[in-house]
Amino acid sequence: MNDQQTELIQSSRIGTSTENRPLVIGVDLGGTQIRTAVLRGEKLLSRVGLLTGDSPSPDRVIPRMFDSIQQALSEANVTLDEIAGIGIGAPGPLNSRTGVVFSPPNLPGWIDVPLQSIFFEKFNIPIHVENDANAAALGEYMFGAGRGSQEVVYITISTGIGGGVIADGHIIEGISGTAAELGHMTIDWRGPRCNCGNIGCWESISSGTAIARRAHELIALGRGEKLFNFVLAHQEPVADADTPADVKRAEKNAVHINARMVSQAAQAGIPEARDIIAGAGEGIGVGLVNVVHIFNPERIVLGGGVVQMGDMLLAPARRILQERAMKVPARSVEIVLAELGSDVGLVGAGALSYYNQ
């Protein structure tokens, strides 16, 4: 690290307003895309997106991450000497203390990759590696809906369910750096098997994937005819079918339903769709009861695309929380929606450099 970068890091401690913060780089590494930005606080000065590629092995992806950083610097019209640090939000499991990524399911071939060391050797400035959900939690805590609170739990409900916990202003990491896997707490011990191998995880009950799976199950059981007909009316027709009956049979076998489609059906008044979403919302409520009891947070921040379903999902969740949570911690918690939107991963990754000073 050069003298200018040392001065930049020290100067950022003077104040917490955006204009007083040094420039940092945030890298949001996903299974399909690498998103990179130069930031000052929560303000993005550039934004770059590159695909990870069909074979996202470390030797293919890491050079693309390097390229994305150079492109982000160029777009922001700044040099590396002006950057105080690089933060990387990556899929877990990983150890943020050592910067080693263990074996993320959506990045095959990433086995014990020393990401922090590799990036430090390349750029020779402070490098911080964190679980992407923890990084997002940090972003909302410092710059989003968690501002002003010291005890914050961030939960993202999307394809899966993830989360991060800020306790007394610090990310809860656990002994091996894998704490706060909130999506994999057991909600129903007799429930469906989760992709993680456990049974009845929160993710397997209330995620977007779980909502879509439940819709497929109802149709397969012959109990979702109205939902099926709604889906048929909103998807491409099946080719190579001779009669309407053939078309319907073929489409029933090939129908593809996602959580957004179920949401649209519920908004259109389809009873089966509304029941599915209400059930997912009750599952969210049970998870929130556990979060409130375990962490006693001041604020729970809800993010992710599934939350955009609004009250038809969240009203059942609030009802379960009110009915089942112990009164003292329930009275203490405020549940709010995330503020950073699709930029939360980038802002959170950038925030790692401020957090680790």
C-alpha cells in the first residue's frame, strides 16, 4: 500500500458522510455474473457487469474479475492509487478472516480458493472478502434501511433465502466464518428436502423456488386447475400438437412456473395461487419469530425479489409474528423493507473497506 492510500484510509475515519469517505471498489461475485463498481460511500461512480461464463472455474473467473476492476476504474476516470481498498462479496461458504472461499455450490471448481491473497498479490492494496449475504447486510446497515441501528438482521428472500446479522455494529461470523445461514434454519422438521441436504429449511418453505415448486405440486396432484389454466394463458403455445387435448396434455407436462407467475395469478384472484403465497408468508413469519427470539434485533431488513409481492405475502408473516413471538422482543423490533435494491451487493462489497478499517 502506498502513502496516498494509507492517508485515504485514515482520512475516512474523520467522518461518516459520503463526501468524506475515500474511493473504494466493490465486486459482487455471483454464479452467473461479476458486477463491479467504484464507489464513494453508497454512491456508484461506475458500474461494470461481466458474465462468469459457462465453466466458472477460478482460473477463468478470476482474470475476468481483474478485467472488471480495470474497466470500473476506467469508467470512473480514476487510478488504482486513488482507491483505498477492494471489497469482494462472494458466495459462501468462505472464511472472511483468511479470505478463503471453500466450495460454493454455484461456482463449481472453487475448492479452498485463497481469493484475498490472489487479489492482494495482483493489486497490493487492502482486500476484504465476505459472504455476499453478510456484505449485503453491511450495506443496508451502513447506507440503507439499517442506518442508525446497532442490532440489525438482513434477510433476502429471492430464489433462495440468505441473511446476515449485525450485532453491536459487527458482522456475526462464527468460528469458521459461516454463521448466519438463516435460510437453512429448520422451519418444518418434516418438510421438503432443501438443496443444502437438510429437511424443512426456511429456504425450502418460503423462497421463490419453494413457491414455484408448490405450484407444480398442486398441478401434478390435479388440485391447481385454475392456476394451470392461468399459466397456459400466459406462456408460449406448445408446437407439434395435433388437437387441443394434445396441446393441453403437452403443456401440462412441460409447463414452467416461477414465483413471479404465481404472484401474477394471485393478483388475478386465482385461489390456489393466493393460498401458495399465503403459506409462504406464514413460513416467513415462523422464520421471523426465530430471528426475533435468537437475536433480539432492533431492526429486521427484508430484501429480495419475493418481498416485492407485498401484503399478500407479508401480512401472513406479520400475523404469525404477532401471534407467536414473545412480547418483549417483538415489541422491540422494527421490520422494514430494504432500500438499496439491486445495488445492495455492490454497496455492501464496497462497504467492507470502510468496515474493516
